[in-house]
Amino acid sequence: MSKRGEQLQNKGARGNRRAASERSGTAGSGSPGTPPPSLWRRWLKRGLVWGGGLAVLGLVFVAFAVGFAASSLPDYGTLKATQPGQTILVRARDGRELVEIGPSFGEWLEYDDIPANMTNAMVAVEDKRFRSHFGVDPVRLTGAVVEWVTGSRSRIGGTSTITQQLARNLFLNNNRTPDRKAREAVLALALEWKFSKDEILELYLNKVYFGGGAYGIDSASRKFFSHPANELSVGEAAIIAGLVKAPSQYSPTADVQAAVDRAKVVLGLMREQGYITTDQAQVDVSAVQLKEQAGQNSVRYFTDWVLPQLDIILPETYEPIEVWTTLDVGMQRAATSAIEGNTPKGAQGALVSLDRDGAILAMVGGTDYVASNYNRATAALRQPGSAWKLFVYLAALEAGYTPEDKVVDTPVTIDGWSPRNSNGRNVGETDLRTAFAYSINTVAAQLGNEVGFGTVASMARRFGVNSKVDTYPSMVLGSSEMRVIEMTQAFAGIAAKGIPVEPYGITKVTGASGEVLYRREGKSQSPALPDHVVAGITDLLQAAVQTGTGRAADIGRPVAGKTGTTSSNKDGWFIGFSSGITTGVWMGRDDAKAVAGLQGGRAPAQAFASYMRFAVKDRPVEQFDVTLELPEWQLEPDEEALFGEPEDYYYIDEEGNMVEPGRRDPAQSPIDPNAPPAASEDFLEEATGGVLPTQRPQRENRRPPPPAVKPPG
């Protein structure tokens, strides 16, 4: 056949196929413009090739990452020796151990020494395919992804194997980011590459966290059951294995029933996976004997306040350290009893006690640390009431007042504010000492208005008060909220004869080998007040205890202090000092509701006395120095002192002649009759009003005005 004939034949064949296709109602895939099957096959083939290539590249990358990670991993001995966290041993001022903070580690158990029930319980509840996977469980991961895609879960979670958990505990944090999960998976594969399954389980069981500071099964066993981990029973092993998921939620010391219920789940999984029999799974977990836990005592209020200061005073270190503190164990016990025994029902109490240099001897932040670890001694802001009058009277004394000066208790209004006395009466004229001792509000308001509210605020700042101080008129009665520790600090400055003190709780810190990492150096400060002002305020504070509102604080030796009560008895205070110890007590409700009968001169003063009787029992009795040696400008003028003795100064005789000292007798001091007068008659008449003086003038007995009060800077 000719070439032309072949072309016609092929064309006809194509036409026949097209016609047949049209008759059958199909064109390729059945719709116009759809690629023929060969095109789909080509794209599918390309996808498989590219996908396979990417998968291979991914596997190569993962293999490279795992190999690199495995080569970088520490050896088994190094991993075994590393400890998560830092152990801090806190000691009292006499060296006794107060508390140990941080991780607790028991004895390291080799794999063969770990009870089979313990390893089986952990594998059953945490990773049932542990023996078969290579560090990541593909079955578990696929199931989690499917649940996430179908909407059964809001996120992909719960896929970590025991090896992944170990990798996270050893090298990573707990962030749930994709990047962290990827690194966790790579490290898990590296661990499986480098170590055996038994070695991984041994590391895991000796390092996993079980709550309460316990790391590893031996520490957990001793903490919860009072015996080493190689003696664990089936029920005890189930309780410990159940803790890993949520140590705080399932801790037997926090919630026994939750721990028991979780242990029953573990026992059920162990039975399903063939580790124990049905009879063994029926063990009564609730009958397991738990170690009796000693309740957290009030020492933790102090340690919670003092330990964060290590971040400031120490360079970064992870070695175990010992912190030597100022806390006195006996005083702390007495302070706790004083607060627990005197705080009204339904209220809270707080106490801070300082030595003369600011060392904290005792600190109680509440009636029960276990029920509430909120430290009301250092964190709570409460109105101090009349205890704030310390600063008002300090400003008044510095401005020239003395304890004997007369003041008037009378109704007063300042910028629309009209304070009232607690008894609703006014006594009229009284002296400053009485007004302070009986906490007369109207007198304090007048004094504050006279010296200036800014001056009162500035006085508080001098003695360490850092909380916000309003300068409205009502501030003189303690309307600005303060912390117990800073009010106590201010009173301690008065006890230290006007030298401000700074509360501190750490004297030194030593490292693991005994080297001193920090030692507190004492600071020298100048007095913030003149001696006569300190003596004057001490006089007033002592009167408040001897005859005024603070009589319940009397302990049989000199005490100086001040009560404080806010409106509707929402807060009660007593702050005072004796024998070099200054103690502040506050009581009230956390919700600031009124407490029936709560007044500073009652429960707070009684708690103060209860504590201070113990605190000062081994200290000598110290009398207060209240002798007022006033400065010259504040002394009453004295005529003899002003004019002196006649023999001590020059004078003019009746003839107008100047006579030298000691020579007043003309016979002893002959005067030349021809000598001119010292002053002319005209001058003398003009100077004396026309009459020569015959006697000394009488000087009005009046105190010169006090110097201007410097406004707060």
C-alpha cells in the first residue's frame, strides 16, 4: 500500500474510534476536558516517586540526626550520676536543720534489684509496647493522629513512650511545642540505639519524678511507705506507678482516695497484659500502710520568703548548698503558738520578730501553712490604723513638741474630713503623752495637719516604709495599706535609737565542699532622728503600754509599743519592743470583713505578750532612755542665763560711763572726772525713751518658734 493510502487508512481508523466513543456517550473519562487515563497515571507515578524520594531523604535525615545525637550522648555512668534540680539545706541560727528543699534521691537500684512488680507496673501503665518499639511507638502515634483528625481529641497527646519521657527528663523541658516533641523523638531513638532496654528502664525508674521532691522509686518508697524500693508489694508498686501521670493529683499524701483509685487502674492494666493474676489484681490498695506525714509547720513561711533572695546574692550555681539563717527555733515555736492561741476564730494572724540589727528571729504568715501558704507577714497589705501614729508623733516631736506639751482634744475638720475618737468623746486640754497613750484621733489629726501630711509620709520613708503612702488628711490615722514586716522594721529603728534597720534572714551560704559562697556584711547607718526625738517617742510608746491602750502587752519588764485598730475591727495590730527585740502582730480576715471584738489592745497585744515573754527570757532587762536633752533652740529662756552675773559683763553706770567687768565699785575703779561721757545725753534719751533704765527689763517667757519643717523631697 502506498504512503498516501496508509495515512487515509489511519485517519479512517481514528474517525471510527471517535464515532464509537461518541455513540457510547463517553469521551476519555466521560467529561469534556478531562485528561486521558495516561495523564493520571503519569501524575500518580510522579507523586509516588517524589513521595518516595522525600521519604528516603527524611529517613536519611532522621538517621543522621539520631546518629549524631547518639554519638553526643553522655555515657551511662554520666547519665546515672546527674541529678535534676538543686538541693538546699536550710539551717537555723544555731545550725540546726530547719528544712531541706529540692529533690530527694534514694539509693540507686540496679535493674536486677528492682522488684519485677515495679517494672511491670510501670510498663503496663506508661508504655505497654516498650519491649517491642524502637523508642517511638508508631501504633500509639498513629492512633493519636487518627483521633485528632476525626475530632476525638483537641490535640495530639499521650504518645510519649518511657524512652521519650526519659529523654525529656534528662535533656529537655516540658514545653508542648512541635520542635520539642521532635527533639524528644530523636533523642529517644538515640537512647534506644545506644543503650539496652534494661538500662533505659533502670535509668527511668531511678530518675522519674514522683512528687513531693522524690526522684526515683527508692526515694518515693521511703517517702510514702517508710521502706526501700526493693521491698515494694504489688499494691505499693501500683500506687507509685500511678503517680507518674500527675504526681500532685495522685499523691497519697495529698489525696489518698485519688491515689487508691489510680492504683486500681494500674492493677487492671497489669492483669490485662498478663503481669499478674486476677486474684493479685484484687489486692486491697486502701489497706496499704502509708507513712505518716509530718505537717508543714510555720517555718515554711520564713523559708518561702528568704530562699528567693539566693537568686540575688549568689552567682548561678547548681551544686547542693546550705543556707544559714537568722531564725531562732524556740522563738519560732513560741510565735506559732502565740498566733494559733490568740487569733480569733475565722481570722488570720501574722507575726514578725526582729533583733536589734534587723535579723529575723521568728516569722509566722498565717495560722496554718498547710491550709494556706500565703504569707501575710510579708505580702499582705493592710491598714495599720493607729499604729501609724508613730510617724505623726515623730514628726511633731522633731518640729518642737515635747511629751509634756499641752494639746486640746476637740472636734476638728480638715478639708471636709472630721475624725472621731473611738469612744465618741473629747476630753479637752491634755498633754501629748496622754493623747498618744490613749490614741486620741483628733489630736493626731491636728498634729498631722500642723506639721504637714507630706512630712509624716517622709518620716515613714526614713524608717523603711516602701508601700504607697497617700497624703490625704485621713492618712494620719493609718488609711494607707502597709505590710507587717515594714511596720515592724520602722518600730525596730526606734528601738535601735533612731538608726534605721533592714530585715534580713540569711547570714551565710556554703557550698557542697564547705566553701563560703556568701557572707552577710553588716552595714553602718547614721541615725535618722536626733536623740531627743528618739527619747521622746520612746517615752510616748512606753506610756501607751503602761497606762494606755496597750496594757495587755505588759510582760513585767519595760515595753514600748503601739496598738492599731481599723474601722469596724477589720484589722488589729500591736507593734512594740523590749530588751532589743521588736515584734509586730497583725490579725484580721483575708477578705477584710469585720471581726467581732478584734482590737489592737486585745488579741494582738495578748499574742505579742505571749511571744515576748519567751523571746526575752534569757536577755537582761533594759530600761528605756527617755531623758529629754532638748537642743538649745527648744529650751525655755532663762533670765539669769540670758543676762549673766553682774560681774561678767560691761555696763553703763548712772552717769553714762562704761564700767569694766569686775570693777563696778567706783572706789575700786576711779573715773577721771574730766573724762567725757561714753554717750551723750541726747543719745541716751533717744535710746531709752527719755528715761534711763533703773532695772533690767522682764523677758517674756516664750519658747522661740520651731524651725521651718523641710518639705518631703
